Amino acid sequence: MQFAFSDLLGDGLLLVDGENWKAQRQILSHIFHADAFRYLVKSATMKELDSRLIPLFALAAINKTTLDLQDIFHRLTFDILCQVGFGHDPEYLLPSLPDTQLIDSFETAIRISMTRFIYPSFLWRSKKLLNIGSEKNLKCAVKVLQEYVKKRIADLMMREGGSGGFLDRFVKYSNGLVHNDNDDYNKFVIDTGINLILAGDDTVFSALTWLFWFISSHPEVEKEIVKEIEETNGDLNAMVYTHASICESMRLYPPVHMEAKQATEDDVLPDGTKVKKGTSIIVHILAMGRSSELWGSDCQDFRTERWLVKVPNTGNWKFIAKDPFTYPVFQAGPRTCLGKEIAFMQIKLVVACVLKRFRLVPADGFTPIFNSSLTSKMKTGFPVQILERRH
């Protein structure tokens, strides 16, 4: 993981270990668990939904336009991420659906970094040394992202009072974490900003895309979710069935479908397998979600109710969480995802706002093809028609 993504993610939280990881984790935990920051995320999400996504869907419904839902959700989450992360709005979800230079650069950097797992290291290292081919393209893509975050840092320094966003808070809490010259610190902040894009954008739009596929192909699930939206009147904590549906969708298509680890010392796995210190281990989260040993004989089926039980006295649903080591979609232990609760909040907001008013119908004959990138995507997008919901 480190050798493949070092040029893109640098010294950000997703790649580092040891004391550096502990220090960053402490700062980021303080940010993500702050009520004011969570309120900022919720407000930015609601604003983006009300002012852009819902009007876009309404126009598509009138004009009977087919939209690529995967692209739309990517624009949505990227706009929100940049607003709460960097105090800047790229406006990618405007009605004109403008070019997405930053998204394209990020996807290019991810795709080329992933190829480093496939090709012999001497090949891509030689191309990097000579600055040719895919490695040259990677360098250009990363530079676009770095320059963007660098400009956001410069804007932040000129702004009085700060924005209250992620970058603002991170700079405030991280001074002194890097004890070298100013260039080292600026690179550290830039690396953190790029890590935030991967953690807070790519994963959320992936989760949204697959969730809406399952909802659109399971009318009984859609009916139950719409009923819950009406009954809870926007109370996200009360959206138990929706929460279970999100978990079930991510069981089958986890946003990050594989995770690389390395043994820090000799160990023995529960089945007796001996693991030497330094051994790389790949946790195949997607395969775990489809294991009959873990999830039963219907493990391939989308079934929201596997996460729920009925409360006898009231007949209401009660959510039953799974062991995070059985369901490691948000990892487990010390590296559990800090943005888990924020991600659930954002996804529920999108579901509630969209399904309250619209039905999303996949194009005739469409079947998604899983694209094995760093995050779970649909290979050819997700074409849908938008229909006004009739009550």
C-alpha cells in the first residue's frame, strides 16, 4: 500500500504508522468528533441537496433525461467535501455539469497508483525516474491536486477568523507536529488534504451508488424506506430500517473492498496459520461479506432484515450491529474509521431528500459491472431515469 500510493497520499494518516499515525489520529479524532464540525457537514450537505441535487433531479424528471447517477453522486460528494474540507466550492453539481478537473485528476492518480500492484516494481520505478508514460501522468495528476490544496492553504492564511472547516481546524491543532522547515509542514498539510479527499469523497459516493442500485431493484425495500422517511419526519437517528439497508448494501459492495496490513510481530492466526513479522496480509472485505460461514446460506442476497429484529411490544424495528471484525467495512480496533458516523449521516440525508420526492429507475436492461478500483465503482456508470413520486 505504501509503495504504491506514496506519491499520491504522502505522509497522510492512511499510509503512516507508529508515532506519526498516533499524533495525526489524535488531531483528526478531535476534529471529526466535534459537534460544530458535524453540524458544518450536515449544513453543507443539506444546502447542496436543496440548491443543486433536488433541482437537477426535478428538471431531469420534467425533461425525461437519463442521468449517470454514479457521476452525479461523485459531483455531489466532491462539492460537499471541498466546502467542509477546504472552504471552497468547486460547483461541479451546477445544472451545466461542468468539467471535473479535480475529480478526473484524482481518479487518474488512483488508477495509475493501483497499477503499481500489477506491474514489476522495476518497470514503474524506471518510468518514474525517466518521467515518462503513466508515471509522468501520475505526477501531473498529483500536482493538480497538490496545487489545489496549496491554494486553499494560502486562502486560509489570508482569511480572518477562519472558516471552521477541516483544513482550518487541522492547521490550528497540528502546529508543532512537524518540527522541520515550513516546506515540510506545508507538504504535511497538503498530504492530509489529499487523504481527506479519498476518505471523505470516494468512499461516500461509492456507498451511495450501490445503495441506490439495491433500493431501485428491491421495491419492497424502497417502500419500507419511504414509509420510514415519512414517519420519522427527518429524524436521522430514527431511520433504523434505512440504516440497516445502508449496512447491507456495504456488506455486498464495501466502499473499500480490500485492506492491506502488515504483521508487526510473529503471530498465529485462529486457524493455526503462522504469520512471520513483516508479512503482508490482504483482508478481502468484499469476499468476507459474501461468506456463507459468516452470513449464512443467503449471503449473496440483499436482505435488510438480517440487521433487524422486531420489538415485541411496539412492532418497531431494532438495529442489531455486527462485530466489526466480522464486518470490517469501517475497519476495526484502533484504526476504526473516524468518519463513520458522519458518512451515515450524509447517506441518510441523501436518501431522505431524494426518495421523499423521487423514484430512481435504472435504464432498461442495465446491470452494474463491478469495477475493482481502490473503491467499489460501477464500470460503466449507473444510468437512471428520475420520476416524481406519486403519493
